[in-house]
Amino acid sequence: MRQLFIVTVLSVLFLYERAFAQPQLTISSFITGMDKPVGIYHCGDERLFIVEQTGRIWISDLQGNLNPNPFLNISSLVTPTGNERGLLGLAFHPNYLSNGYFFLNYTDLSGNTVIARYSVSTSNPDSADENSGQSILNITQPYANHNGGQIVFGKDSLLYIGMGDGGSAGDPQGNGQNTQTLLGKMLRIDIDSFPYAIPSDNPFVNDSTVLPEIWAIGMRNPWRFSFDRLTGDLWIGDVGQDAREEIDFEPDSSSGGLNYGWRCYEGNNSYNTSGCNSSSSYVFPIYDYANNSITGCSVTGGYVYRGIKFPGLYGYYLHTDYCSGIIWGTFQDSPLYFTTTNLGTFDMYDYASFGEDKYGELYLAGRNSGTIYRISDSSVCAPFAILSEANDTLSGCEAQYLILHASFHPDLSYQWLCNGQPLTGQIADSLSTDSSGIYQVIVSNGICADTSEIASISIHPNPVITISGLDTLYCFMGPVDSFTFLPTGGIFSGNIGNGFFDPSVAPVGFNPVSYSYTDSFGCTSVWTDTIEVEVCLGIGDTRLLENIRIFPNPAKDYLYLTIPDNQFFPLEIIITDIQGKIFLKNKNIEEGPDSIKISLLDFSAGIYFVSVKTSDNLFATWRIEINK
């Protein structure tokens, strides 16, 4: 029996070792005509969700085609004025595709921060239920600026919230270091308990002097932050006062509780150290730069590039400045050492946010231009590093489909090879085959290409099952017989019924049975047939044994039965081998006046049993030997 086995043989990962050639960024227009876009997100599928500061969220596909109607419009709920107010952040629940929950960060009509939960429409996946909004956290804002705005789920499925210090200039209320306010902090909450719960491992959960929602202290305005989708590391772009802009880094291994220094420090510079601790109490940025007319005025945090279209960018954390248009790439060379490089300076000086799609490709939102840009790398081709996660040799079991697949990406092309020869028409990210061979895949992004390691595929035939002992006449003269079945080349995994076949209770007639067997390769066969069972209704009768004579014994070509005065006709005669297989049943019989002649011409040499049964249920069996 042929069966379906789907075997993942080749999972292609694109790992990066820094190329010698520095990436050369280019940006190209992707979507135009937006109204103050400040965020680009995905929900786990191929849609992009674009957040407008004015209160609307739009959906685009990966070709830049915008849906005609917004996903959500809460413009009536958000502050209509102020450069740093409005709808500022969006985060999809890690299980959004099944539960439909997403979260917003916006400033309400009073200018205060609201973290709210919404649901997608039950009838249209491209539309949210505008009446489903429920506030889970409200934070009073003393001034119009420094509202933070980013909300992100970590790989721990907890919601992280970036809060600015409340605004004005110089943190006049000292909120950055005040542990009894949520302003100037990174927060961490569990939203699976409504409205939210405090995670038991939050760093200050047992410290009554610190609000339990706090994950980190000393932020000025963490406008944009993100988690590396590969490592889980946290990268924060914290907007400076008037001297330094900074990038902060927190490794995935951190248990929280870090103090990033504001207002004691601005970047690596002292700012207002009155009442502050020693410098060793604070975590300083991995990169800071001057706030001036050349490098900029307001940092915009971004993402670590983990896409596969531009391998030269792999591992770079991209960030920019709202005023200068410079895009930097920061690379972590070792746990404690980072290198930051200018990857390009661009004309539109209003880049408010980066975005990341399902595949790790990056985008950029031009707030004032109303344009979403696509980020590319035009540098000299940096090689892919394609590794096979599978063993070198794998087996399939006479499969109708043996599936090999590479990591899918819409901008990549694929060409499969078998034994070094291109497979005609096989240009998708997966391959179906039922043939043994050496398989590889060439993956190209239009600029670079590389070939995977080999996967040697051997297709094994399903095991053959041979069953003996079927179509048998069973009689018992004492202990009940039992039998099991053995497949060719292996031990059968089970027996008929619940372990043994008991002819004393088996019904007379044809009984369908089915068996399965799995060999050492993990290949399975299923055998289905019927067995014919006749159960003797009484023990052997001495009258038959005394009156019927069977000869010759040993026999060769013919066997004779003599029956005095035909006293037992009609008869049923069955000949079986020692395994119980029926070789003759009421055929090839020549009846004489007082004898029956049975042809043995088609029999092989061996031991057989001749059973005779009368219409009166008299029964007897003789053992004979056939010689050839």
C-alpha cells in the first residue's frame, strides 16, 4: 500500500558573516499619499499595517497596493494637535491570527497616554471592530511632548511600553529617576489577564519603592525601540535633550532593572547629576552622536535586519535621525563591542519610523512627505551562507510526495537540482519527489545567489508482508490453538484480535482482517484480506477413524479414500499443510463405488493433513506425507 509521507528534508537558513564590502543603502518610494505615517507593522502574515498619527491605520500588500478603506479609524479619539501627540503605536497580540487582539498607544483628547485593546472584525479580516476598544492603562501627561509611543511584544509574549519623561525640557519634574511614576520608563505587563497583570519576574515586583510595571528606568523619550527577531536583544533609540542622541542596548539575557541615566546623563555626557548616584549605577549607550545641524536633532530607532533579500545588511541595526536623513548601521562585533557606520544620507529629512514585514525586510516612514519607503542594499554582492538543518541522508517510504523546502521569501527565486542537473519547472520554494538522488537548491535574490548543501535522498520500498495460515479449517481436540503472523524480513508488531485467534469462538465464514507493519526505516505497509474459518463443531469421531481408510501413505501422485457401503456420503474433504493453509477443498475428487481418488499432481513434497467431515458433523483428521 502506498502511503503519504511529508518529510522536511532541507530547511534553508540564511546566516551572515560580515561581508568585506560595506552595505550601500538605497531607499525607493513604496506608498505615497499617507497622512503623517509614524509606524509600519505586520501581524504575522503578508500584510503591512501603516499607522497615521492622525488616527487611521491602513493595510497594504507587499507590492505597495493600499486597501481602499482603513483598517481602523479612531481620529475622533486622539489629540488633533501637537507634533508628538496622536496615534503613536500599534502591536499585534502574538496569537493575533487566532484571537484577533491588537493594542494601540495614543494620546487622548486631554493629551494623556492610553494603552487600549481592540479586536478585528469577525466578518472581515481587513477591518477592525471600532467599538471593541477597551482601555487597559492610562497615564497622565503633564506636557504635550515626550509621550514615547512604541509598544512591542517581546519573545516572552509580554507587552513592553516606552514612556517618555512627560515633556517640557530638561525633565523639570525629575520623572526619569522617580520610581513612583511610569513616566521616563520602559514598562512590561502581561495583557492576557484583563486589563493587565504584573509579570512575576518583573525586576521591581518585590520592591515597594518602585512601581511594579517598571522594567527599566532613566528614559527621556524612547520614541522607537525593537527586539531583534533572531536574538531577542532590545535596541532603543532614546531622543536627547539638545546635545546628544543615543542608542541603548539590552541583551536578551537581561533580567531588567537597568537604569539608562536620564536626567543625570544625556548620552555619555553629564546633564544634571544633582542627587544622582555614581556613574557605575547607570547603563550608557552603545552609540551616541551630537545633536547639531549635521548629524541631526532627534534619533529614530529601527530594527536589526534579519531579512534574506540583502545579505550584506544582515545583522546591522538600522537607525536614523528625523532631521538629517542619515541612516546608520550598528553591528555587534562581540558581546561588548559595537561598530556604527554611516550607510547613507538621504534628502527627505523626516524619517519618523522604521517598519519590518513578515520576512524581515525593512521600510521607512516619511512623516511629512507622507511616503513609505522600501530599504535596499546596492553594494557588491555579499554571499549567502546556506546551511542544511537536515541529516545528509534521509529516507522516504515509497512516498507519493517527498517534500523538500527552502525558506520562503517573495523576492527570492529557487532552482532545484537533482544529481547536478536542473529539474525542469522546479522553481518554487518546495520540491515534491518520489525519486532517489542528490538534491540541492540554488537561491537567488537577483543580486546574489548561492547553492545549498546536498541532501541525499533514498526512497525505500514499503516492506512486503506475507501472511500464512489463512483460509484454514480449525479443529480442536484439547487445548485451544493459537497463531501469530510474521512479515517477510521482520517481526510482525501485533496479532489477530486481542492477541490470539481462538477458533472456538470465531464465527464460521469469511472474516475481514487488516494488519500494519513498520520496518527499521520507519516505512509502513498495510495488508488487508479476508480469512475463511471453519470451526469443527465436535471432536474427531472414532467411527470415521475405524471405517475410512486413506492410502497410500506416503503418497506420490494420488491419494485414495475407501468408504464401506458409501455410508458416510456426502463428504467434505480438506487438505492443509502444517501451517494450516488450505490446498484442497472438495475438488479434484473422483468418486468410485466405495472409494474416492484425489489427485496430488499439483502438490509439493511435505507433510499434510487430510480432514474429512460428514453432513452429520462427524470429523476426523489424518497425517500424510507426500513424496515427489
